[in-house]
Amino acid sequence: MSDIEGLTNHQVRLAARPNGLPGPDVWDHTSEPVAEPAEGHIVVQVTHVSLDPAMRGWMNDGKSYVPPVGIGEVMRALAAGRVVASKNSGFAVGDVVTGTFGVQEYAESDGAGVQTVHPTDEVDVPTYLALLGMTGMTAYFGLFDVGALKDGETVVVSGAAGAVGSVVGQLAKIKGCRVVGIAGGPEKCAWIVDELGFDAAIDYRAENVKKALRAAAPDGIDVYFDNVGGEILDAALTQLRFGARVPICGAISTYNATEVPPGPANYMSLLVNRARMEGFLVFDFVDRFGAAAKEMAGWLAEGKLRSREDVVSGQVSDFGEVLLRLFRGENTGKLVLQIA
Amino acid sequence: MSDIEGLTNHQVRLAARPNGLPGPDVWDHTSEPVAEPAEGHIVVQVTHVSLDPAMRGWMNDGKSYVPPVGIGEVMRALAAGRVVASKNSGFAVGDVVTGTFGVQEYAESDGAGVQTVHPTDEVDVPTYLALLGMTGMTAYFGLFDVGALKDGETVVVSGAAGAVGSVVGQLAKIKGCRVVGIAGGPEKCAWIVDELGFDAAIDYRAENVKKALRAAAPDGIDVYFDNVGGEILDAALTQLRFGARVPICGAISTYNATEVPPGPANYMSLLVNRARMEGFLVFDFVDRFGAAAKEMAGWLAEGKLRSREDVVSGQVSDFGEVLLRLFRGENTGKLVLQIA
């Protein structure tokens, strides 16, 4: 246990609830000694912090699917790390694990929800936060279960160069679908088509999305997987086919709005096209994570899926700045903060 | 065949597409001689015209689930009447029938979609346009299939004193649900509670709907059956329970808007509560109309369901004025124009 004696844990805590984009004033940088784990607990040295749009929601007060992060609490985050002390027979020092460790250098955990993973040269730690982590699970269950995807359908996904969207499109391609991705900027658009095999890309910053969808999906959309909300959701609703499904995964375009953003004015397309819009949370499918991860890992090994992580090296204190990259749409693939 | 010789057919035709509420200028009143039916056709003397919110959509140009009524065409309407001439072996003179006969005194039909009905003292002709017609089918399939109602759930329905809503609430009561109706004005609210057995009513004209829902459905809403759209839909979305279903039947509050009405700003409640919002059209369930009508007729006979029709006597030329009553929310139950 002497490994952790004398270590200091630097942490990022929520200092205030943000109004709009979370600026530096919402974070407190604290430090405290790393303590020996309690009986049954482990201490994890965090090596990689996952940055996710959902974090913005956790920072707000009010009822949601999880309690908000309290003022003064370490910011909630999925992360990966290495066990450096263990009083839990399920984990050994040196194990690489993922879990909700928070934005800090060292996390104590009772092991609940902690997964031991086995990184290799081909599948490294960030991939366990991306394709083989919650991100991949979100894409998998959102598309296959909530989206009820059928082989050969037309799928449109927004945030297509993002962590979840880039997986959604690839999964749909595996199922023989026509896949159109909506992303911001020519580089992202080129990447999803040239590297990931999407059939078409729409640059929402340069194009009229509604017109571009009409051209790229002339027979309409069977599944619109929404990561962004706002005007893009509204445009997609106008192009639904009969019986379309619209899984609502997120609405990153609205998360930092300082006034209530408008709802999707074209929702009556759901009636005209007998379509459905359905929200989901990946945690609802936890019983099937194992099987899904196995299938995803197989596709990854076969080269049918590619995982891309946008890894930023830094200190935990850089977290606030890196998070803003997510909301500015600067990342391609999964945004991860690697603790130097 | 001499029965129809010399008769004149008065008609209401769409003269112009309305902007907002359809005023008298959108209608043309025409007349023409009633002709002998073609081989295989019948002539129906229309006795009752059904007035439905969907009519407003049919008057708009643009892609929808049915083609718009063309300028100069007889206004589309479901109706009931009596066969007065037949060259179709499926129908005899004197048969009482329902069908899409339009707003006119006499309709020629090839019999497609025409149903022969058997009114009695207990179940008269308007009931075949209401509880036992498309209205009842809409309530039945919207609640049981799209809404996937489970016994004992909490159901909220808007337009609760209207044709569809009043049936929805009664059907939910048959299934042992807690039923809250949203309607406009104290009389309607009293009617749905005192006469139809709803557990609670919210007068949207007098109450804050969101607060009132919180009080009337403190554990949240399992099924919100939406007939009205707009602010009431948005309020209901804030009160959904985990796994809620929101069948979208209509949006009468917005049909006469002259600018694009705002969408439901609280749609992200679908994500937080893993809920779904789904549009439907009754015609999608046509294969099961027979069985559903039989079940509904049984409940009607047992006194478990009540049908109320708001029957206005007049001429076909009164159609435009009667239609406005619908959009002003002046009807209780199914609005029907009986041709004097």
C-alpha cells in the first residue's frame, strides 16, 4: 500500500452552476492527500477522462435521470485508470479499469460499476471509453433497439463525426443501410465519408440541411438518430418516411442555451408519417452491455468498425478548457483528456 | 330510379385555401342536378356530415397523408346517409351507410369504403360517425396500440370533451386507469367528470395546466393522448413518467395558426424519461376496425361507454359556420351537421 503514501490528488470540483457555456469560474481546483482505501474499496489512478455532452446536463440543478453534481463536489466523469491500491478481492493493483471516477487524479471506489479491461496494442485504453464503452453502447442500443433498425434502411445521424454519431453510422453500414451524416465543417464531412464509409455527408455550417437531406435521402429517412436537437432535428423531421423512428440521444446544440430553446416545430411530421420520436439512456440496457461489447469488439477486430479518439494530453486542471472544445464542436471522434 | 329524377344536389366546394381560420370566402356554394349512378355505383342522400379537426389539414396545399382537397372540389367529409339509387349489388335503396361522401346533399359512390350500418333507437346514425365510426376507432387504436396502455396506468387526454378525447378517457376508465381530462371551460370539465367518470378535469382556460397536472397526476403521466398540441402538449411533457407514451392524434390548437407554431420545447423530457411520442392515423388500423367496433358496441350496450354527439341541424351551406364551432372549441362530444 505504500505506493500511494504521500500522493496528492488534484481535483476539479463544481464551484457554481453555469449559465450558458461553462467558463472557468464554474470550476474549483482542489487537492487533498490520497488516502488508503476503506475495506472493500480500491484506489484508481485516473489516466483518461471521458468528455461527454451529458456532462453539461449534470451541472444543472433540477430533476433529471441522475442527480445533479452538487456544488463543491468533484465533477462527475466516466474515466479509465489503473488500480494503485486494493482492499477489494475483485481488483488487483495494476488492473486497468473504467468507471465513474470523476475529474480527479485518484478516485476511491467500492468497485460498483467498475469494469476491468484488457488493453492491447490494437485496442488501447481510450477505446474502452469510446467504441467499447458507454459511447459505443449508446450508439448500439440507440440504433438497434430504440431505432429498431432494419437492414437496408436509410439512416441519418447528426453529430456524425462525434463520439456516438461516428459509431452509429458505421453500425448502420454494417447492416447494409444507406447512411447520411450531418457534421460541421469539410474535414469532418470528408472523414465520415472517406474513412468511415458513410454514403454522404452534410456540412450543416455550409449547407441548408433540409435541402441537402432531400438530395442525400431522396426517398426519406427511416431512422434519424439525433445527437444535436435544434434546427437540425427540425429539418430532419420534415424528411421522415412512413414509420420512421427518431431516437433522441442528446441535444448538444441546446445544452448551453441561456433561454429555453425552441422545440421541434415540425413534430407533426410524426403524425403525417406515423413516426415516433423516443428518448433513451444507455443505462437502461445495462444487462446487455456484455453481449453488445463482445459483438462490437468482434467488428472492431474484423476492421468493420473503427474507433477514433481525440486525445488531449494535460492535467485534470485542463478539464474545463477541454470540455469547451466539445461544445464548440472541435473534436472529431471521442474526446478524451489523458492525464499526463 | 325515378326517386332521384329532378333532384338538385347542393354542395360546398373549396374556393380558396384559407390563411388562418377558414372564413366564408373559402367556400363556394354550388348546385347541380342529381344524376343516375354509373354502373356499379350508388347515390347516397347525405343526412349527417361529420366535422373533424383533420378537415383543416385537408384544406392546405402540400404533402400530407392524403392529397389536399383541390380548389373547386367538393369539401371532403365523412358522412352518413341513405342509399336512394343503386346499381351496386352490395347496396339496396334505403340502406343507411357511412362513407367519405363530402359536404353535399347527394353523393355518388362506387361503394369503396362505404359501410352499411343498422341504427336503432339506442344507437342512432350520428353514433356511427362518432363512437362507432372513425372517431371511436381513433380513440381505440391511439390509446391501446400507439399508447400501449396498461391496466391501472395514469392517462391524461387533451381535448377531453371533444369527440376523440371523450372516448379515450372512457376507454382508459374501462381499463382501470386514473384518467385526467384537459378541456376548456367549467361545463366541459363537469361533464367529463360527472357524466363520463373521469377522475379529474383541468380547465385549461382557467388553470395553469402544468401545476394542475402536477396536482391531478402527482406520480406523473404514463400515457398523454394529445389532441391539441401547443402549450398543453408542452406542459404535459414536463410531467411524464419513466417509459411514458405520447400518442399524437392531432394539434387543433395550431391548425389555424398563420405562422409556424412553436414546437414542444420540453421534448427532451422524452430522453430524461425514456418516453416516446408517436404519430398515427386511424386508417393504418383498417384491418382491425371490425373487431374494434364490435368491442366498442358491446361496451356501449353495457353502458360502459357513452357516445355524445353535438348535432347541429341545418343545410349543407351552413357547413362553414359549423366548422368554426369546432375550432372555437364550442362543441362537446362529436360535432355533426344534420341536413334538415
